[in-house]
Amino acid sequence: MKVLNMPVDMVAIFDLNNDYPIPLKFRIKSKDLNKHIKIDKIRDSRQEMKAGHRICIFRCESYDKDKDMIIPYEIHYEREDDVWLLYKI
């Protein structure tokens, strides 16, 4: 997996009874790329402390129709800064 650490726009569900938000889909915006990706499966979710910040880490999968394959990736949500990052792909 390649480390990107790229900010993304996320659509997620925030439940008051749950510690984790639930990511649904995100958008990657850069000079070359503007792509919407639906999260098909969340394989794992956990919380960690990094540099004094609480981070939710999600290991996810999405199906890419163009390549006809499943793409694994990792998304981080920084609670204090309210930032979603595409960390690894």
C-alpha cells in the first residue's frame, strides 16, 4: 500500500450512541483527478492516539469497475480537526 495522506471530502453518518462515525463515500480532488468513491465494505475500525490527537482508522474496500477489481485502502478521521484523510491505497 502506498501512503498518500491526502485530504478528502467525506459523506459519513455520525451517531450519538457510537464512538465512530460511519464513512459512506468520499471525493478525491486534485489537479488531475476528481473522482467519487463509494465505500463498499469497512473491514476494520479502531481508535488510536497520534501526536496527542484521537484518530479513527478505517480499513475499507471499494470495487473499481474500470479495473474490475477490489481496491483496499485506509481512511483516517481526525476528531479534533474534523479532517478526513485518504491515508493508504
